[in-house]
Amino acid sequence: MNVKLPCGTVSALAGLLAGVCAPATLADDWRHEAGMSGYFFSMQGTSGAGGHTADVDLSISDVMEHIDGALTGLVRGSNGSWGYWFSYEYMNLGANGSKVLFPEVSKLKLKGSLDIGNTIIDTGLTYNVPGVEWLELLAGVRYTNSDQTLELNLQSNIGNRKLSDSFEESWTNAIAGFRATMPINDRWNASLRLDAGAGDSDSTYQALAMLNYAFTDKWTGAFGYRYLKDDYENNDFVYDIELSGIEMAVTYAF
């Protein structure tokens, strides 16, 4: 049996089907990116363990002088509506020093070394606000691990005595915020990410302002400024630190 529908009804059904199918097509159109980043930062605040704390005030050049290693990774993706991100950062800082004690009456010499390893994992989901293509809401977690080792070696004419102690602490915070991306031209765009949260920490904040340049359809480079604050304290472990400085990244889309 053939059923004839009025022309207006056919047009309405066609529009309805287009509206239903378009999001389904968009939901399958995922774009993923993977890359690495570099963070050249200064460090200020208070840190300590075992009941002993110290003020920290290191410039970017101070940090670069004492950095022993670093490893970073970034993966993110979006289908135009929903998305995800995962970032991993590890850095190791080391410092050594020595001092002669009571040089007038003895030959006691104290040598010391401090090794600090920090890991930050940032992950969560994003959502593009409908009708506002440049605005992306985000929610996730930030995990931090700090491992500190202190070694002292007291040298004298009758022998050496070594002392060492280590502290390790991990904490996790829920975070929420947004990322705004504004096109400049076909190659350039500017982005701003702000997030804040709490949990194990009293508070944590991050601001990231970047200029992004598309070398090709696949390769993108980014350069900008990043600020990260974390205020954590648990028993005799204190990590109230601000990081701020230059952020660079390179990503590949697939």
C-alpha cells in the first residue's frame, strides 16, 4: 500500500532525521592527540617532612641546574561534544653540598645530599557547551606523589658515619574548570585553561595560557605560561608549593 504524505510533512521528517543523525555522526568522529610537554618553572613555598620544614624559593635557572631527570606524556581526544585527557609528569631534583665543621680545631666534614622525585597525573572528562564552540568544561582528578630522600655523611679522622631518611606521600584531589580556545587564523589559536579543586589537599589551582600553532593537519606546537599551586599537609609532611613558568608542548593527531 502506498501512502502519500503532504509535502510539508515530508520536509519536517527530513529535518527531524537530519537533526537525529547529525549528532550520531559527530559522536563517532573522534580526534585523538598524543604528545610530550616541557615545563620550565620556578618554585616557591614551604616543604618538609619529619617535623622539619623549609622555605623554598628557586628560580627557573636554579631548578634547571638541579634537575636530574624528567619525563612527560599527554593524550587527549574529543568527538566535538565529549572528550577526555590524561597527562603524566615526572621530575627529579637533586642537590649536594659539604662543609668543614670547626676548621680551627678539627677535620670534621659534613656531606649531604637531597633527592626529590615528584609525579603529577592529571586526568578527566571534557564537555563542549552546545552553541559555544570555543568553551569546554572539564572535571577530573589530580594525583601527586612526592618522594624525598636525605643523606648525611660525617667524615673524621677516626671514621665515617652515615645517616639517611626518606619520606613518601601521595594525595588526590578532585578538580573542575574550563578550557577556552579562540581561533586567530587558519594556523594559530589561543587557549586558556583554569581549574581548581580540593580533596586530600586544602586546595589546588592551575592556570594555563597557550598559543598553539598547527604545523600540519597532524602536528601542533604550543608555547605559553603555566601556574600550578598545591597546598597539602598530612601529619608531619608539608607540601605547600607554587610552580610557575614556561610551558611548551608538541602533539600529533590521529
